[in-house]
Amino acid sequence: MEGKGIMKKLLLSILSITMLVSCASESTEQPVQQEQAKANKLDKLKWWLGNWQMKSADGLVIESWSNTAANEWQGYSYYLTPQGDTASHETVRLVNDNDTLFYIPNVSNQNNGMSIQFRESMLSDSSIVFENTTHDFPKRIVYVKTSDTSIHAYIEGSGKIVDFYYLKVH
């Protein structure tokens, strides 16, 4: 009889330890899964990384994106006239903050040198939309992957749309 009592205590001890270990591993997995979900938001946009350009009779627009940190990318773009002069320049931070993406451009000779923040309003595997309804222009910034080597981007607001048809540069 005493052997059964020891066996019960041993079995209860093993079950208790198993439950504690199980609970402990669940609590440590949750933050890891949340961190992976944050990283996955930028992972959906990996098609956007790299160098892009749009040629037109008015000149050349070049845009480049790189992954600079776990939750941040850096972008820049500039417009070259047919004579080779830089007509405008822009730097952009793409930041994943609390599972929301922010497009934060700083455009030369605009907004008194201040960055303007646009908040993600839609994200899919092939497109992203950012909005700032309080900004004069643009109010929306949109990037759409049209193929592995092309992107249609556009800015819009106040009844005006400006299109950018980029091709991947290798």
C-alpha cells in the first residue's frame, strides 16, 4: 500500500513539473511570436527593397530602399533633369512601430526641412498605402508591385494624382 502512495506522489510531482514547464514555455513563446509578427510586416514588403528608376522626357527618378534595422528601412529618391542636374532629393524612413508602419519622408526644400509622418492604412503582399489626411499634398502615398521588376507608385490628394512607374535596376 505504501508503494502506491509513493507512486501517486511521484506521478503528481511529474505532472506538476510538466505543467509548470509547459506554462513557462508558453509565456516565453508569446513575446517571440509577437516580435516575429512585427518583423513579418516588413517581410511582406521585401519586394520593395533595392534600386528602382523611372525614365521620362522630363528626366530620371531614382529610388532606393535598404533594410537598415530589424524594424526600420531607409529609402532615398532623387530626380535628375535631362541635363543631369538634381532637381529634388528625398530621404525616407520606413518604421515598424507597435505593429504599424510609418512612411516618414524628408523632402529637400519642403516643410521647412521637417519630416512628415504617413501612417499605414492598408498592407497586402503586393501593395501598401500610407495616409496623412492633415497634410496638404500628398495625403496618400501608394506602392503597388505590378511584377517582380516593376512598381506603380503614386501620390494623391486635393484632387491631384502623380504617378511613378518604376523598373528594377540590377
